[in-house]
Amino acid sequence: MNFTLSEEHNMIRKMVRDFAKNEVAPTAAERDEKERFDMEIFRKMAELGLTGIPWPEKYGGIGSDYLAYCIAVEELSRVCASTGVTLSAHTSLAGWPIYTFGTEEQKIRYLKPMAQGEKIGAYGLTESGSGSDAGGMKTTARRSGENFILNGSKIFITNGGIADIYIVFAAAEEGITSFIVEKEFTGFSIGKKEQKMGIRSSPTTEIIFDNCHVPAENVLGEIGSGFKIAMMTLDGGRNGIAAQAVGIAQGALDAALLYAQERKQFGKPIMANQGISFKLADMATSIEAARLLTYQAAWLETEGKPYGKASAMSKLMAGDTAMNVTTEAVQIFGGYGYTKDYPVERFMRDAKITQIYEGTQEIQRLVISRMLTK
């Protein structure tokens, strides 16, 4: 058993940390305030190879692994959770199912430009009437000659509106089926953009299918196997969100620790107050536990071992840790923590969604409990 990161992983961490500090952090608060997605940041991420970390070079990637990808999401989220989730959805939710279930032609046509950062990916599963109950979707797919005709809508689409390629699930006659949908397809459009509490510079929208024509060659996997593809995709996606949550928590701890060392009360830094120092100790311990669970799940996926339970545990632990740590960080800052003068209020707002998307914490507990009985 070896808990030491490889030289490659350490190099990727340093590269992404430097990029996050110099290119992402300076505008994070402004982008959050204005709900502004910055395409230039995504392009710079692509230049560094971050948009294709786990994919082979033949598909435009850098040939690394899922642990390196999670480290990248963590380091980005340490300064801007919106940037972290942009990469997470692009890689785990859009890229992974194409890599795992796509034909060679689909991988070259769609995965390669995504890995190279020429196109952005997104994932469409949730509907207004089917969140945790994904099998209750109402979007339909009807065969018509060489096409499938999709009708319905999906909500809460991360990267919605900016994405070029959408992995979409619809109920066909043979069962739920997965499709690769291009934004230019006839009958596809972007609906309402959500105004959110957190991750505000990551666009979240509705997508609409009004007799949307999707070529039969764009079916992903086998017809009728969409539900399995959706659930397997979420297993890996949860680990990306766990990494995001760890990054948010670490960013909040960084800010709180610095403040506790500089802020003085009664003539001493508040770090000297046992009530503050013990909070910081608990925060650091829970972050490290969440990080280890997240890295373990990423390692299992890289090694081709079962990782569903591990990813559910990592997402559960990391999401709760992010919420608890950011709340404590705001408390350490006192009244200042409740203002936009410091980043901890943004971290706290960003943290909440990590307990909701990619499966709520209740769904993670359901997944874990079912696996315990197998």
C-alpha cells in the first residue's frame, strides 16, 4: 500500500494549482457576481491538456488517468468551483460515456475534439418530473427512417448553452436509450437559464427537443441500454463532484487559516483561541479523510476495479465535508464572513450543490446500503 502520489500526479497538481492561482482566481468573484462564463479560461485549460486528461492520445487526450483528472478538478475548485464543475461535467458526464460505450467513429468524431478542447460536452438526464427517479423520464425517442425523433426537455444541464455536444437519454420503444446530440441538430434548443445560489459562473440551463432529428448512428451503446449507461456514468461523475467538494473545502480552510493567523482580538491572533484552533483542526481532518476516499475511488476506476460504492462514499463524505467546512469558515470570519469582501461566503454557497447534484446525499446512502447487502 502506497499513499505517495507519482511524479506525474505531482507535476499535474503543480501545473493546475499555478494555473488556478494565476488565471482562474483573479476573476472568480467577478464572474460569480455577473454569472459570466469565461470561454478564454476553458481554451487555456485545453492548451494545458486539462480537457482530455484521462483519454488516450489517439482520442486527443494526454493519456493520464482518473486520479490526475480528480486532482485537476480539486485544484480548480480550490479557487473557483464553477471552473471545476465545467471540467467535471465535460470529462465525466460527456466524455466518459462516449469513451466507454461509443463506436470508434463516435470517439474520433466527438470525443477527440472534446479532449482537445475544441468542443465542450454536457449531459442531459434530469427532467422537471424525474430527478432521483431517472427511470420516470418523459422525453421520448421515436424511430423515423434513418433518424430518431426526440421530444421533451431536460433541466439543470451543467454547461448548458455553451456545450456543443450533449449526451441525452430518452424513452424509446425498446427502452431508455442514450443519444449523442449536437447543438446544431434540427429541433434542439436552449431553454431557461437558471439563476443559482452558487456555482454561478457555470451556466445551467434547460434543453428542449421539439421534433429533434438525431441520426440513428448517434445512438450511444445499444438501443434500450440507456439507463445502464446513465447510472454507470454517474458513478464516475460522483467522483468528479467529490473532487470538486474537496477543493471547495480546502479553499475555505486556506482562507480561514490565513485569517485566523492575521486577525487579532484581545491583543492575540484568534488562532491562539482554542475554540478557533480546534475548529481548524477538525476542518483539516475531515478534508483529508474526504480526499483519501476520493483518491481511492479514482484509483479503483483507473485500475479497472469496481468503484461504484467507493465513488458514492467519496461523494457523500466530500459533499458533507464541503458544507461543514465552509460553514465553519464563515463562522471563523464572523461578520466579515457574511460579506463579499472575503471568498468564504462564495465557497459556502458553492458547497451546497455538492450535496445535491450527481445524486443527492440520500441517493448515495441508498447506493451504499444496497451494496452492503450484496
